[in-house]
Amino acid sequence: MFTGLVQTTGRIVHLERLGGERRVRVEAPFAADLRRGESVAVDGVCLTVTRCADAWFEAVVSPETLSRTTLVLRAPRDRVNLERALRAGDRLGGHIVQGHVDGVGVVEAMRPEGTGARTRVRFPAGLSDCIVTKGSIAVDGVSLTVADVRGRCFEVALIPETLASTRLREYAPGTAVNLEVDIMGRYVVEYLRGRAAGSRSGPAVTRDDLARHGFAGKEGSR
């Protein structure tokens, strides 16, 4: 489990194809403190450390993960956001992030706003029920608050600290990003789908459904 507060960035130094899998070696400032079997979020994807040294760690990326995340696009010398797993007693400064990517979005716009920036991201249709204004979302492992949702796009505001400590400052229109919706929102949606249809295969949840059960304001109320 993670918090979405990226601790540092690292750099991919080696990629090796292993059939349908890939072994990735990442240069990381905290590599010397890692142990085999630990979890590290790499651009928001939970990976298990298989080898580590003073300056780097390795992990194997499964075919399933490659098919669902942007790690399939990564190449040597690419920078990545890094976060070690949450420990008991740590402060939860962001929100609960599992490292299980729900879909890949695409940056549509990135513009300056005050001392920071504002980014618009288009997301897959299947995530529409789980992305709401003022809700949390992890973008490449970074915990952010949704500022606005319009159709299949959401906007987030990036403060200077986020821009300085993550690779989000490198974004441009067309950049693919890993998205993980708030786990609380995901379970609420699944619960309401079950209530509405008596099974987990019910119809899509509407904003009115969420409002009726007290999980969101009605359309136009904000």
C-alpha cells in the first residue's frame, strides 16, 4: 500500500525481455535500503523487488501489468516516479493507493496557473463513475485532487512542490499516464451497482444514484 506522495524520481537503466515479461532495472536514491521482496511503486505501478544493489533495484513486470499500464512504453533513460511501500506508523499524507492501475489516460493540456500548473487528462470511459470533483486520483503514482470533471476529462492543479519532486513537470499533450481511482470510490460504485441490479454486473451508476445515497452532490449544486 502507498500514499501517493512520491518520495523521489529514478531512472530506468536497463530493460530485458523475458518472453512476455520484462525485467526492469531502476536507478533509485533509496536502493541501498531495499530488500528483496519489498514493494515499490514505479509510476504508480506496484512492483516487487527481485534484486537490489547500492544504486539500483530490479523487478519483473508481468504481461498483465504491461497490457494495462504505461510501463510497456518505458525505455532506458526514462525517468519514473518512485515511492516505497507504506509502513505501519507512517503518516498517510496523501490517500490510500494500492499500486493497481485502473486505466491509462492521456494528457490533453498542460498550462501554467499561478506558481504551479493545471493539467487536463482524458480518461477511459470505464472510470467515469469513479472520478468526481474534489475526489482523489493517482496520476503516475502521484496523489492529486480532482479540480473539475467535464465529460471524459478531469483537471488537476499541480503545486510547485509536486512539479519539483515528480516527473509531472515533463508532461505535454499526448503523454500517456497511469490512473488509479480512489479505492473508496471504487467500492462505493460496486456496492451501488450491486444494490441496483442485485449482482455485480448491474448498469452504470449515475450521479443521481450517488447523490441519493449521500456520496455526491446533485448535478449543478456546486
